[in-house]
Amino acid sequence: MLPQRLKIAIVVVLAVINAGLLFLVTQKMAESEVTAGEVISTPTTSTPTVTEEPEVEPGGPQGLVIAGDGSILRIFGGSCDGGEAGPGISVSSDTGGSFDDVRLPEDVRSVLSLTARNADDLDVVAASDDCEPVRYVSTDGGDFWVAEEDADEWFLDPRTKRVTSPRGRLNPGCTDNLVLSAVTDRVARVFCASGVLLGTNDTGRNWARFGFLDDIRAAAFARERKGYALAPDGGCATGSYSSEDSGRTWTATGCLDAAPARAMAARGDLVAAIAGDDVYVSEDSGRNWTKAS
């Protein structure tokens, strides 16, 4: 039998050993929890960088339209065949004093023609990347567009530059068509690059040579017999001309102090032109011109 004091000593020693072991186990578990916490910590996520596509500047062939209410619409034709220029339409309700952009239908890459009854009622023939003409109609100034089945308007084909009419593709008599001016659905005038003026009064079934203007740059017919044109004129950067006989004869009327001439539109005595980078307006049939923008 062990003495009573020895038994007590053994119990004390065992208690101390157990306490030490318990401390070591607790410490190890704490370290394990810290290490585990470091390993499973949620990785930091970064917000992906969003690259915005650069805005395409309007460019390409330019055009002008004067609506029935006197609004002036400026057209940037853009390009549907891989060019960098974007399309654009802007409208002025103060005779060219200021222009506001018109929102175009989605995916449009080229504007081929525009007719406007007023600043809200717009009829556009446009093309996307495939260069196939599509007609769009808006009654709210471009906020909403409806695609129509047929592009039955006058315009120059974006790939071939051949004339297209409400009857389809036509051959007026020259392949280097420079300027197309539609007066009505049936009546149109076409200037060839040579300066020869061709005309039709039956939607393109028959064409006749009407006249000639050397070095023609732009033209517009307000009526069947009343026409306007732009061409270099000696000391004048861009001369304006008018005709009262369907383009058979032309008379010099005024001068625009800018070049090159790019586009023209007319309605009655109100005439608009683009020369250089600016729009010019005449309210007296091209005799006097004011730089509008």
C-alpha cells in the first residue's frame, strides 16, 4: 500500500500534466483556426474595365433637304461599305441658325435619301453594313422609326452610284452620275460628271438631254422647270446659278465665299447650300447668300 502522502502527490502531478496537455491542445486549435481563416478568406474581386466604343464622326457625301415647313435638314451620308465615316441627320427650324441632331434607326450606316414634310414627318432610305436599301418612316422627328417593305424613292445606289427610282434601278444615260434631284415621284433630274443634265418626266421610263453646266458640283430643282446649281466661277470660290427652263440654260446669280460646293436644296425662293464645311442660305433664289452655320 502506498502511503497517503504519496497518493496525494501522484494525483497532483497527474492534474498538472492534464492541465498542460489541455493548454497545448487549446493553443493548437486556435492556431489552426487562424491559419484556416487565412486560407479560405474571400478573394478580392475587381470591377472589369468597360471600354466604350469611340463615337463615329458623321461624314461621307453630304446632302440638304428643305421641308414643307421651311425646316432645313443636313445629311451626312456615312458609308455602308467599310468606310470610317458615320451617318447623320440634323435639322434647323430657324433657317440654319442652329441644328439639332436627329436620332437614326439602329444599325444604319449610310443615309441614301431623305424627304420631309416638316421637321417631324421624315422619310429616309438608309442602309446597314450590307448596303441594302431600307426605307424608314418617322412621325416624331426621329424618336421612333418604322421600317417599310419597299424603298420606293429616288436615290443613288451606294455601291454602283446608279440611279434608283420608285420603279427600281435605272440607267439615265451616264454611269458617272454626280447629282440626282428628285422633283416628284415622276420627275427627276440627273447631272453627269461631264456636266450634261438628263431629265425624266415619267419615273425614268424615258430620259432626255436637257442642258449642260460646266464643272457642276451640286444642283437642286425646286420645280420641274426651276433649278439651281453650284459651280466654280472665275474669281468666285463657288458660283450659284439658276435656270427657268428645266436646265436648258443657266444664269449666274450669286457667289459663295467657300469651296468646295457639296450639296444644295431648294423650295420656292428658299435655297440652301453646303460649301466648305458650312451651310449657306438664300431667300431670294440664290442672289444673296448668308452663312448660316
